[in-house]
Amino acid sequence: MDPNALSGELESRPVVVHEGDDDIPLIAFLNVILRYRRVILLATVAGVAATVVTGLLFGGYRAQAVFAPVMGAQSPLGDVAGLAAKFGINVAGAVGSPVGFYADLPTTDGLLSQLAETRFSFAADANGQDTLSGTLVVLLKASGDTPEELLQDAVDRLQRKVDVTSDLGAGTVTVKVVAPWPALAEKMTRRVLDLVNVFNVEQLQSQARAERAFIEDRMHAAQGELEDAENQLEAFLRQNRTYQTSPKLTIEAGRLQRRIDLRQQTYTTLVGEYEEARIREIRNTPVITIVDPPEGSARVRFKVVVLVLVGLMAGAASGVLLAFLLEYFAGLRRERSSEFETLQGLLASAQRELRLHRFLPKRGPTGPGGSSPGD
């Protein structure tokens, strides 16, 4: 028998695939992978390179700092609790946790607006030769038509770049700030801590100022009441020089003296509180304790190992998808080979016409009788 005839007969026979044979899809999958292994490898390498470059260029740097709010009478929330504790009332839960308060404070629009308007000057490279300066509105390339819109856009960007977490058990607050440059990230974190402290100091000074004004008014009133009580005793003694011989006058004199003693005690207490309020009014002692400073904490936001793993998965998935797309178009071309041959012929003919038209001499304008001027 002719081997060619036998081969043609075998090729013409239909291939029977049993429905229960699960190895055929797996084999077909492996065939596609191995057939387009170079495409998958190139896509994987490109995915890793693109992911690493994008992560390093646009991921930025993250700096962090940890601080602990000062608990007690110096804290704005501690004043209320301390006052209530004198009367045996526990209002720690009612006034809220100071840690939770300080965890929400750095992400408020008011504080972020001050952060956005702060002018920073820092080294953009490790050598310190390239120095950049400007507000965050400029450095973050905020968009807007008016200064208000520019500031609001910068605040919106900072909402995504400033992250604050709290540990109620340890009583600490962690601030993390992301920026395109490591030095800027550290300076922004330090500025957040300064703004939190400035807010607290101003809050305490404002509270002490109001308290000082109230105590001052009360002190003047107590001084007047003391003078009135002393004047009443003086008038009584002038009218009753020998009051000791009368039990009734003796009791009245004792009553007037006790009133003076009470007014004297109240006045003395208010004078002491007034002096303390004046000291608190001008005090600028920080009310937060820096546990971990931000200087030297800037790190690349995304680690290279993580970027490589993500790039491997994304690149390999893209390569496999591209391989199956190429396999699909190759099968489509085999099924409709005549249409593809016709398309190739038309493309080749169009290409020849374009090439021929490029080298043809340009014809000038024709004169009367259909001849050119040079004929």
C-alpha cells in the first residue's frame, strides 16, 4: 500500500474525543503554553519591569511618627475629668478617649489646610545637591482655577496621603505620611506633630484665659464681700464697746467674725487660683510626648520584593492571555485561509500601487490640445 495514501486516509478520518477524557483540555492548555513560551516570558519580564518602575517612581516614600497624648489636668479632655473627679464623678467615658480625639485631629480639614499652606524646603536627592521648596499646593501639583479650589484639592490629596491609627491599650497615636521624596515625607510628618501640639497649646491657653477672666471677676466680688463684712464688724464694735457683758451682743460679734473668716478664706483661695490661671494662660508646654520621631523613618512605600511578585503574577497572566489570543487568531486563520489569502493579496496589491505611485514622475499642467507646455 502506498504510504502517502495511508497517511491521507488517516488524516481524513475524524478524531473521536470521548466526553469523559479530561486530559485533552489540559494537554491543549500545555501545548499553547509551550508553543508561545517566548511570548509569555517576554510579557512576564515586561510586567515585572513595569511594576517595579511604576512602584518606585509613583509609589513614593512613607514616614511615620508615634506620639502619646498627655493624660491629666494638662490635657484639654483631662480638665473636665479632673474637675469631676474632685466630686467623686467618673466621666472618663463621657468625655471620650483622648487617644481617639488625637487620632482624628491630624486628618481634619483645618489642620490639613495649614499643612498644605506650609512652605517646605528639602533635598530631593541623597547627595543634597538638588533642593526643592514650596507649599504642598505647588509640590503636590494641585489643580483648580481659584486659590480656594487649589487649597481644597491639596487637602483632598492629603486626605489620601496622611494615615493615622491609634492604640487604645498603649495610649499612642501613629501618624504615617506619604510623599514623593523621603525628606519631604519626614518634614510633613514633623509638621503634623507641630500642628497638633500648637492646636493643643492654643486650646489650653484659650481655656486658661477664659478661666482667668472668670476667677478675676469672682476674686473682685469676694474682695468686696470681705470688705463689707469687715465694715459691719467695725461698725458693731464702735456701737458696742462693752459687748462682752451682754450674751446677745457677744453672739452677734462672733457671727460677724465668722462671716469675715469665711469671706477671707474664699478670697485667699480665689487669689491662689487666679495666679495659677495666669501661669496657665502663658504656658506653651507641649501636651504630646513624641515616642518615635519621624526623622530617619522614610522608607520606600512598596518593597521591591512585593513589586516583583506582583509583576510576576500580572505579567504571567497577561502573557497567558496573549498566548491564547494568538492561538485563537491562528485557528481562525486556518479555518478561513482563503479569506486571509485574499486579504493578503489585496494588501500586497495596495502596497505595490503606493510604491509605484511614489516613483512615478509628476505630470505638469497640460496645454491646449492636450499637450504639455514643453512639447
